[in-house]
Amino acid sequence: MRPLRRLFKTLRNTHDAPGDETFAKSGPCERCPRWPALETTANGYTTRAVSSSHHSIMTSPEFGTSAARCTGCHARYPAPWVVKGNEPMPYDDARDATELTGQERPHGLVEAEYTISTSSGNDWPALPGVDYATLFQPRSRACEPAEAEGDHSFRTGTALISVSWELAGTWAVSVEGAASLESADLIVEEMARQLGEATGETALHYRVNG
């Protein structure tokens, strides 16, 4: 799970401007309507952000001094915000993967890392009496328990899946030996959907690398 720990370190270092205005300047938004769009930076990439009722674990002031700004006038956004849910992860390899559209992906079994978090940025609620197998193993697939690193691991087809609680509000998922990235994506998509259904939360899943 080292790639995911690197991810959290990167996202916790989302662009900050604690004592200067090099990225986001103080003062009201000068656009009309106000705050038409927001942006932040992570790992050198400009990333879209959106207003929210709560900060996410990555943008919470408890973990740093991250800043979002108006894309037009660069005024610092004063309310809670999160990174836009469908943004590519801020890594060179993850960004490069999004540029492979129309290109042939490498053949053979693949490995990929994912995160599953709540769209609200809240922690996942506790589910007493619900076991990991019921929560995570995709109901549409034949699955069997497996021994691997993580809080829960299982196999489905050629893929070995490991799930770990990496950080508050975030599950980390490792997929090894999937037939394709598309296959791995579908497995984690179903896992996220089941987790959301069980908790009453809207689940967001990201492919970190792969």
C-alpha cells in the first residue's frame, strides 16, 4: 500500500498559502456571479475543486493549510471545498493513463491501486455486525477468501483484491492480476457501490495508478 501512502502525502500537500498570496489572494471574489469555478494544485498539477458542506480528509484545515481559489480572479475561497470527484489523480503515471485513450494498452495481467471515500468528505459510519466479505466482495462475481496484506483480501477470477483502512474516511484497494484495467475498474466500482448502499453514503472511487 506504499503508493497510497504517497498519495495521501501528496494530497495533504495541496497548494497552501498560509502567509502570502502567491497562489490565492485575500479579498472577495471579483467575478459575477461570484465563485464561478474553483481550482487548487497537487503535485504540480492544477486540479478542479468544488464547494462543499464539509472539507474532505485531504483539504481539512486540521491536516494543513490547503487553499482553493477562483479560477478567474484568484481570490482565496473562504468556505469548505473538496477536489472535484472525477478529476484524475495528481500523479504523472495516473495522468498519463488518462491520455491513453485511442492507444492500445499493454497486454497481460495488470495491477492497480484505488481509494474509496465518501463524496461528502465524512468518515464512513460504523456497521456493527457486517463482515468484510459481505461489504466488499462483489455480489455479481464468484469470490473466495485469500491471504494477503490488508484488512480483507479475496480472489475473483485471476485478480487478488486487498482492502485496507489507510486513513480516516478512506478505504484503499489493491488489485493484482486483473485481466485488464477495465476489469479492475469494474471490480472496484461494484465494491464502492456496495459500500455506499450499506452505509447510505455516496461512494467515490479513484484509480491512483495502474
